[in-house]
Amino acid sequence: MPMQAFFEPYYIEGENDWQCIYWKDSQAFTITGMFELNPHFNDPIHTFTLLTHNADNEVFAHKGSQP
């Protein structure tokens, strides 16, 4: 899945603070995920799950923000 950023929960002293995760140089990137058409509702919906990495890597930057 191509993207420029995504949000992850970041827990500080038990409190959830949403973090925006992106490349430091603001370039687009791809991330692995799982995609499915979920037929278990009145109107079937598409679902997508990101497989992510911790935001504490020096390659990524993060800042607190509400999604």
C-alpha cells in the first residue's frame, strides 16, 4: 500500500497519544498489509490492516497529532 504517513497509538504513562509516522524526508513509501472484502455486514465493506514497525527507529519521524 503506498502512503506518505499513518497514525499509530503511542503510550506514555498509560495514556494513548496518537502519533503520525512518516519518513523524515517526507517521501512516499509502501507498507505491507492485509486486504479483504468483508461480506459479514448488510453492506459488505473493504478492510485493510497495516503491519507496522515501532516508531522509535531513527529512519522514521513521529509527532503527536489526533487522527
